[in-house]
Amino acid sequence: MKTEQVGDSRLETWTVDEVQQAFDGNEIVLIDVRTPQEYMFEHIEGALLMPLAFFDAAKLPGQGEKRIVFHCGSGVRSEKVAQSALAAGFDRIAHMEGGFGAWKGAKKPFIGTDMATGAPRRVG
């Protein structure tokens, strides 16, 4: 995990392995900030959707014991959203390095689309 100081807060950048381990252990809330179209085509099963275009930090789920981890396609949008959440006063925020592309590149499981039928299917 990498960290950087953003104002008075600390932004964490997690690897796909760190995200998968924490997500599988129900330790984090994983939020996809890609477009609804990107999400429908393929997404990490169980990740919530809150597209960057409609992001409102006030609508984030309560953190309770769980850290919020954002992801997008490459890590650029999720870093912007993470910084916005930190600026809004959230303190346990991270984003996934490399985004969904890195997740797929690491052969992590996800929900894809069967191109023959258009139906969702598990991959990996």
C-alpha cells in the first residue's frame, strides 16, 4: 500500500491483491466509479456503483468499521473521487492502483458479459 498526504488526510493506494483480500474478508466497501455502461459490461462482483459524473460524497455509505475503496478503469477517476471524499471529511479512503484493468490483468474474478447471449457470466 502506498500513502500520500492530501491536506490533513492520508490517501491510500492499494494493490489489487490487497483489495481482493480485504474485499473477500468483508473488511471494505468497494465502489466502482466508472460509467453505468462500463459497469454493466464487466464489474467486480459485489462492488457498488457510484459513477464519477454523479459523485456526491454526502451519498456515500457510512463507513462504520469498513474502509471505502474506490476503483475505476485505470486508477485516474478513482483517485479523483478518493480525493473528493477526503475533502468532504471522510478519513478512511483508498483507491485501487491500476483500476479494473489491473484487476483483470491479475486474473482476479469478475462478472463479464457472454458476447453470444448478452447474459452476465462469472470470469475467473
